[in-house]
Amino acid sequence: MSEVEQNAQSAQNDPIEHVVLLLMENHSFDQMLGCLDAVHDKLDGVRNAAGKSNADGKGNTFFPRPTRERQMKHDPNHEHKAVMEQIAADNSGFVRSFVNDYPKSSLAARQDVMGYYPLGFLPALHTLGSQFTVCDRWFASLPGPTWPNRFFALTGTSKGEIGMPAGLDALNPRWYTEQDQDTIFDRLNAARKSWSVYFYDFPASLLLKNQRRAENLANYRSFDRFFADAAGPVEQFPQFVLIEPKYFGEAQNDDHPPHNIMKAEKLIADTYNALRSNEALWERTLLVILYDEHGGFYDHVAPPADALAPDDHTASFDFKQLGVRVPAILVSPWCEADVCNERFDHCSLLKYLCDKWQMPSLGRRAEASANLGVAIRRGGNARTDTPAFIRVPNQALIAEHVELERKSSNGNQDGLHHFADFLHAELDLLAAQAVEAAAQLARTGNAWVRFKSALGSLMMSFGQWLSKDFYDARDQRDARTSQAFTRLRQSFHDATPGTAHNDAQAPTSPVVPVSPK
């Protein structure tokens, strides 16, 4: 039996029945987990970075140093071009890239790009990283920003895209609304495996076109629902879960600068505590804590440049170059307090899931990726020495620079706003078409026609409400974007008397427009 076949069989036979992916944002491995080399001898962390440095091009040289800065005041550039500059010459361009964007930045701010958090400073990540399996060779799937890396994490490809919508791209959204490739959710549907996406304000996974189908939207739930579901009967808990953090507002907890990193720590702790508190579920679950990309922060390990392109969408980039190392922890009573040195990227999780449930692979990269199941123990008993609870002190959640959280804006937020605008426009068009068709057939007296007319009018009113005060203050814009998904689902429920639903904030029979080819 080949090694590939052995790994596939291992995934099928391990004790894991539920996989939970918590996908965070914008931090590097050295910055968040490099200090764990004091716990795990085999971990390639900040000890090995001690001799490394970055110059700012202004006569100053910076070395990796501990930091306790909870709010990085600047958001380092992590677009494709900038990342390629950062990793050039053995990862020596991080600070220079930062200075290119922030020429008036202080020396302290430049040092923060090279900073790492000392052991114990991050109550959730450092506890879990000490007690479970750290993957110290997990790289972003490409050198670039959030969206294409998230596409890779959920589909195994970005269809050739390496950037975020900006400028004229934001006004012509077709490239990022037409991510119509098969997803891990499609594979799960075909295999009759249950899944859910738990989210706070606006789920970025809706960027994947197939997720905007009614049958898939039925599996989206408010994050508040996660706690009740995790505490319930284990057989009713989804077999695969994606948790999307909060992307907007002062309570934003996706770990994107300049928001207080302790809010992300609380999300990680809350997720772990919910799973750990249900012993029957805990003993069958793998929690994958993963960051989509490095956010422009320094890591000392040069990413490999021999990756396999996922498909033939290589006109703008050959996809051989992986992105920077990102924090990744496998949390389960079947994972030891150890380090896995196997080389992974985001496709490795897809490889594990497809092997485990014997589903067709998601592209060439995913098929060839290392299976993270090598870090999961198959024999013996579930560990009983794992932390019972992780607490993040309330005092740590108070932002030192509240004005930064109120005023900050980043590419992911701007992109999601543009995407929400696209959905609103599609909704208006769909509503107009429905009303016109209903008017033409109104004289038939058919009940279905009357329903379509009522629904169309309702959706038209909702579309007009969405468009009101479009360029008002940003808090109104954030609220408009975050409410778009849940309000649309609720509008469908209200227009369909007797429709049952299992989530007070998210009915189970949604309709969201899917743009035509």
C-alpha cells in the first residue's frame, strides 16, 4: 500500500466524526506561536529567528523581539505584490514593505512588524498550542490577501485570482462574484454529510457562488446558536463546521489589526470551551484553528516555491509559490501536546476531509497535499488531561485605543461592502422581474402567482430599504452589510406563512439571488 493510500485509510479510521474549522485573519506563525519553541523542542520558532533581521531602507535594522502590543496601529500590506517583496531574499523585505506604505511610521511601529508575543501572553492560542498539536510548516496557499486564501481553504483554488477588489475592480465585481468552482460544502452535500456555517455579521463564504443556493443557505446560523448546538446531542451536531468571526464594528474579533487581539482570543477560547464542555462531542471532534494569511507580519521561514497549481487558471500567477507560514493548531483529545513538522497549506484540510469521507478531491493541489490526519492518533483512548476551560480576562478585552477600532477600515471589510452592494443590486433586479411576471399573470387568479406578486413587492421594498442612505456614516454601512443576509432570509420567511425554521435569526428556507452567467 502506498503512503498516500495509507494516509487516506488512516483518516477514514481515526476517531474523528466532527471537524470544526475556525478561520481567523492576518497574523504570522512567528508572531503568534513562535514562542512555543520554549514548550516544544521540535518547533521551528523564534529561537531559530534570532539571527534574522530586516532593514527599513532608512539606516535602521530590526530583529525579532517580544512585543505586548495588543493593537497594531497600522495594518501592514498583504496584497500579492507586497508579499512577494516581503519574502524576497530570505524574508528580508517585511519592514521595508511596511515603510513603503507608512513612510512616517515610528521606529516602534516598524519593530512591531518583527515582533512576537511572549509565551503566555495569548491566553487561548498559547494554552492550546502548549497542550495540543502545533503545525509549524503550515503555509498560506498563495502569497496574497484574505479572499484568495479563503477560497483555497474552502475549494482548493481561487480560479487564478490573487488579489482583493479595489478601485475599478470594486465597481466591476464579476471576477469575485463568479467563484463558481466546487466547494467542500458541495462535496459534503453529495456525500450526505451534515454541515453548518456559524457567523456573526456577514459570512464571507457567500462569495462562493454555490453557497448562494437556497439549499446551502439553509445551513447558515448565527454564532450564538453554536453554543446550544455544541451542548446538544452529539448525533445532531454537524459533521463539518466553519466558524466565521465578526468582521465589522468595535466587537470585531477576526484578529485583523488594529482591533484588540484579545477579542480574537476570546472567540478561540469560547469555541474551545463549548466543544470541551460536551464530553461526548469532545471525544469525537477535531478543532482546527487556522489563520488565512500572515497579514504582513514577519516570519523567518522562507515559504516553498515548488507548489502544484490547483488548475489551469495560471495566466496571472503560476501558483508555485506558497504564502507565509501561518498559525495552525489541531485541537482534539486525539492530538498530542506536540509539533507536526509536515508541510501543509490550506488544501491539507480539504485533503483530510475528502479522504476521511471518501469524497472526490477538490483539484490538483488538494489531491497532492499532505493529509493532516498524520497528526491524529488512531489507537488507544482519548486524552483526559486536556484543559477543562480557558478564560480570557474581561479587562484584557478593553481596547487601549478605542478610536482605532471605531475608525479602522481594511480591504476585507471594503470588499464585503462591495459584495453586499452586488447582492442588493441582484435582489432589486430579481424583485423587479418577479413583480413584472406576476402582473402579467395576475388575471389567472392562480395562488402561486399571487404569492409571487406579494413576495416580489416585499423584496422590492426591502431592496429600497437597503439602498437608503447608501453613503451615510460607516456604522450605518456596516449595519446594512451585516443585516443583508439575515434580513433577506427573514423576509422570505415572513412572506411564506407556516414556513418552519430552526434558528430565530436565520430561517431554513432562504432565497438569495445567484448572478447569471
